[in-house]
Amino acid sequence: MTSTAPAAITIGELEANYSLYCKALKILVSEGRSLKKIQRTVCWNRLETLHNCLPKRYKAPDYLVLCLQREWQAKQGEASQAGAIVPPVG
């Protein structure tokens, strides 16, 4: 019986899918997921790997989450000021 180990992902593949990982992170933040839950995701792992390998080019995932949370809260504030009904987060 032979077992097949998953192929290692290259930095080039990580870079090619960077926008996909950021989009996934944005969805997780918009769903109100906790930081601990987000940290257990594949997108977090991939973003962290990119940051560790190329720190001048890619921000740390915890920084990205913070920025996305601020952006999401600002959108929520704008929607509530406009009189829209905002669903609860969490």
C-alpha cells in the first residue's frame, strides 16, 4: 500500500492566489468570525507563509484582518446612518 503525500505549494503558486486568500479572509471577517477561528483556516496559513517569506511585499495576516475589520465596521456605520437595517454580526 502506498500513501501519497500532498504536494508542497510553491511561493509562485501562493503569490498567484494571493487575491483569492484575501477575498476568503474578507468573507470570514464579514461573517463575524473570531480571530482564533480565522487563524485555523487555510487562507490564514497561506497568507502567513507569504508574509514570512516575503515580508516587504506581503503584510501579516493579523494586520490584514485588523484592516478588514475596520473597513467592515465603517461600512456598517455608514449603512446605519443611512437608515438601513444592519444584520447583527456574530
